[in-house]
Amino acid sequence: MRNFINKNKKSYLIAAFISILILIVVLPGCGPSVSGGAADSGNKDRAEAVKLNIADISSNPVLRVAKTKGFFEKNGIDATIINFATPAEGINSLFIKQADIGWGADFPILNAVSKGEFSIVASTGTSTERNALKWQLFVRDEIKQAGDLEGKNLSFMRGTFLTYLWDVFLTENGVDPKNVTLTGQGGSDEAYIALKNGEVDAAWVTGAVMLQKFEEIEGVHVLTDMAQTSVRIGSQIVVPDKLIEEHPKTVANFLKAVDEASQFAKENPDEVADILYDEVKQPREATLKDLAESNWNIDFTQDALDSLTRQKKYMVENGIIQTDFELKDKINLEFLKEILPDRVTATP
């Protein structure tokens, strides 16, 4: 009897050991795939949040809302917002891999895609008349009309579209752009100091905070705004092609998160004003003014395509883009079509 019990016990232990081995072998196969290749990169992105450094400026509410309110996290993105003085600086940071995604006006975007392996994946939908009205030209009091700018020292932010705006504005008003001096600044704060100290005679400015600062400079007034010119500037989102190859699902999720944040900002302006005040100390009233006049709408329209086409033509003709390229080769709308197909109303 004892031998039977011992024998039975021994058989039970062997069976239990075999069952454990089966569980060890089988269970890992039930988890998400982590093998390489595009086919399972989506599973990989869902299983583990993808870390992204996102280039931004402190006055833009949308990306900050996407992080603070959890829209990035909800879409599998572990986001870090990196602030730059201008969107152009953020785009340039893509080249040294300081940031993984950037946004900005057509000028720096086109400059980037002409020199590196980057793709435009969406427009921010801010190329509007209201946005053009926000760009105001501050000049010294002795400058009463555009013709008075001849021979003057004019400010521009390096790497931005402002050289193009100056060129068009001066030409449309009968002033040869060769008869002025353009002085580059790193951002609006630097331009503010230069105009206040008499180092420059005029500067284009946007954003409620900066507009108020410039309005308070003694001996300076607003001459005009960008809406009185033929210039309309689009704003695009650009990503490295490597990110598209390695994490295609993350690119789509990024656009989805940003669109959700944009809608939240439109519906909850007071809360967004509180967020920007808490995080970057931007006055609430300034944020509310900016939100009322412009907010992102992730899309790609004929206006966006026309803006990119015009700007590229100017940059090629003026030697800013030294090697021409096919614009359609640098626009990738597959992710936008996947999540917001009705927002893609133009295709290169």
C-alpha cells in the first residue's frame, strides 16, 4: 500500500512538473509580438509607449494640452515637449535628433525636407485670413508709409518665412528689397530688444503676448499687417522618414492625439488658459486671445498645398533651396487618411 502511495505521489509530481514546463513555453506566445518589421510595428507601439521628443514653442497650447490632458499617453506616446524660440529652431533640431517631430511654417519645413530625409504628414490648418491679421508690422514713429522703409534696418527671425514676407511686402509697395538691410534675430524677444534699443527700425510680430510687449515700446507704432499683403503662410507637421519606417502606428497616433487636443482646446479655452499659465506663465488673457483667433485643425487642404507650392517656387528661384525636388515626394498623407480621411481634401 505504501509503495502504491509513493508511486502515485511520484507520478503526480512528474505530471505537475510537465504542466509547468508547458505553461512556460506557451504563455509568452500569447503576448504582443516584438519581432522586427512593419507588419508587427503597430503591435509593438501599442504594447509599449514610444518615447518622442516634440519640438514646440511656449505660446502654442495644442501640444502642451495633448501632453497635460493625457491625449499622448492615451495614444501610446511618452511625450517630452522641448521649447524653442521659434518653430524654425525646432525644425532644425530634427537634424541633430534633438527632437523627433516638429511643426512650423512652409519656409523652414521646405528647407528641411529639401536637405534631409523628412516628410510632411499633415497641415495644422492655420493658413487663414485671421491668422494673417495677427502678423503686425511695428515700425518707428518716423516711418509713416512703406516707402519710408527704404534704407532702413529691418528685423527678421532667422530660418523663418519673414525674409519672404519682407521681400513681397517691399516689392508690392514699390521698394526694392536690395535697398534695405535685413538683420536676423533668434526670436521675438531678441527682436523686441533690438527695436526698443534702436538697433532695427521695423519688425513683424505675432502672438498676443508679444503684440502687447511691442505696443508698449515708446516711439513705435503698427504700420500694417500681413493680411494687407499677398502672403498667406501655411503651417505643417514634419517627421523623419526613419520614424515612419520604425513606428508607423505612432505617427498616426500622434496626429490623432493632436487632433483630440485641438478639439479640447476649442471647447475648453478657460482650462487651456490655466494650463499655459501654470506651465509657462503665459497670461490667461493672452492665451484666450490666441485661441479665439487661431487654433489647430489637423488636415491637408488645397490651401495648404498651394501655400507650399508658392513658397517652394520662391525658395528655388532665390537660391534658398539649392537642389530642386518634387514636392509630392515629400508629402506623406497615408496616416492622416487613416485617422481623418475626410480632412484630406487635396493630394499632390
